[in-house]
Amino acid sequence: MPRTETRTQALDRTSLGDRTGLGIVLIVGTVFLMATQDAVVKVASADMPLWQMYALRSLLVLPVLAVPGVLWGRRRGWRVTWKVVVRSLLLAAMYLFLYAAIPLLDLTTIAAAFYTGPLFVTLFSALFLGERVGWRGGAAVCVGFLGALVILRPTPEAFDWLALVPMGAGLCYALAAVLTRARRFDDDALLLALVLHATLATVALTGGLLVHGIGLTGGEDPVLRFLLGPWVPLDSQGWCVLAVLALISLGTGWGLAAAYQMAPPVTVATFDYAYLVFAAGWGVALFGDRPGAWTFFGMGLIAVAGLLILWRERSSPSASLLHPAKSGSDQGDGEPKAVGGLGEGRGEGTKQEGLVRRSNGQGW
């Protein structure tokens, strides 16, 4: 019998190792899709206003989610609660900040500024939930804040206020994450995805109507046209762009959920930082971005801060974070940058207290 038990344990370890490896492949592929999505949005921002892109993408995704949602929801007795709506509104605000920053800044700066989200999570968890930060959490916040300062370069001659826009996305992400921790979401991933995309479409349509009602056009400035311009007629290329964005949104949603089911959240969240590399790569390849040494240094500090948070989670008594998540990651739409990984796990709908991410996206 001891031999049988040893063999079983060996098989279990092999199976766990295979699942972990597959989870790593899935999260790397998913964050690649998120970075690609942001690059596509940046390219399309010259021809399509923010509100139109925002609304039509979600309207394309909703029918795909609605069909299985109706069938599954009847069986599970779905009920939309206030916490689900507030979570969706926070993520909608996150995407607005994130997409609004895309024509203003290079992708590398956006990625680095947004990835300050886990630092806000650590601070807010201590302030609002009474969680113990510890020296690792405190060090992570300090190092990450230093990295943000390096990127922002807060001197009179070099300070760029625009870098605060993607940091606003990170702030919204953190608030959604803390709400998730406080309220312990047990809702189905499909329900959360449906409510999120319905909220995104509603916010975008409302914003578009307001812009149209006020009569804003954005003038000749391409950035203002993207942020405030009226809807434009779409040709086949425009609809193809929207279809690609919708497919990426669905793909990242599945990829995030599967990654957190396959591998430990701490492991997945660590590889989540590959997004910074992919975003920088797309920026150089498509837009000729040339991030300076200070930007890369700041990105490195933020990545180190995220790893410190992961170390803190791994060393904490909450051992559940070290085991693969159960099914039901609530990152249904998979954007970056939603209440996602970013240091604590994108599968914040699991019954472990992991956190898009995301994203988004919202990569996001």
C-alpha cells in the first residue's frame, strides 16, 4: 500500500505540474491578447470616437453571452444585486480612463501607470478592511510609489499630468477589488460578464448621447475627436476592427478564467506582468515609441513592487492562495485590466480572496 500511495502522490504532483504549466501558457497568451487589444484601440482611435467604439464592442459581445446566459440563469436563479452593479460601474470607469489615455500616451507608460493598481489594493485593504499590511506590503507600496514618481517625473519642467489618467484606471480597479474582497462575490462568471457588458454599453451610449446633445465635435485635434467626437459611419474595415475587439474580449475572459483554474493565483499573477513587455513591444513595433531609460526604470520598480505583494500573499497564512482556483472566476469579460491579477490574482470571483487585471479593457 505505501507504494500505491507514493505512486498516487507522484501522479498528483505530475498532474498539478502539468496544470500549472498550462495555466502559465494561458495567462501569457491572455495578456498578449490584452496588449494587442490596446494596440488595436490606439490604431482605431484615429477613425472612431471613444464612445462609439466602447458601445458597439459591448453590443457585439452581449448577444454571444446572452444566449447561454438565459439558459444557465434560469437554472441557477440569477439575481442582480447592488454589489454586482457597483462593481460593473467601477470597471466601466476603469475602462474609460484606460481608453481615454490611449491616444494621449505611449502604451508603455499606460501599462506602467495602470499597474500601480495592486499598490492601491494593498493600501485600501488596510484602510477599509483592516487587513494587516506587514513590512512586505509596506515596502511594495513605497517601491511602487517611487516607480510611479519616476515615470511621472514630477518636476516643473518634466511633469506630465496625462500620466495620471491611466493611474485613475488603476484606482478604479483597486476600489472594485476591495469591494470584491469585502463582499465575497459568489455570483456566476457569466452573470457578472453580462452585467458588466450591459453596463459598458449603457455608459457608452449615455456618454455618446451627451456629447451629441451638447454638440461637441472635437474640432481638428485628433485626440479631442477621439474623446468628444460624434459617431461616424463605419465601413467594412471599421466593423472588422470592432469584431476583432469583441473576439479578443471573449477570448481574454475565457483565458483568465481558465488560467486561474489551472494554476495557483500567485503563479498566474506573477506572469501577468508579461503585459508590460507586450505593451512596450507593440508600442515600438506599431507606433515607433521610444520609452526612455527612466520609464523603463519606473516600470521595473512597479514590477518589483508587484512581486513583493505576491511574496506577501504567498507568505501569508492565507494558504488558499497557493492552490488552484475553483471554477467560477468572475473575470467574465477579461479586459485589463478588470478587477484582475496585477499582483493578487485576476480570478477575484473565486472563493479564495484573489483579485482585471484585467481589465479590461480593461486589458485589458
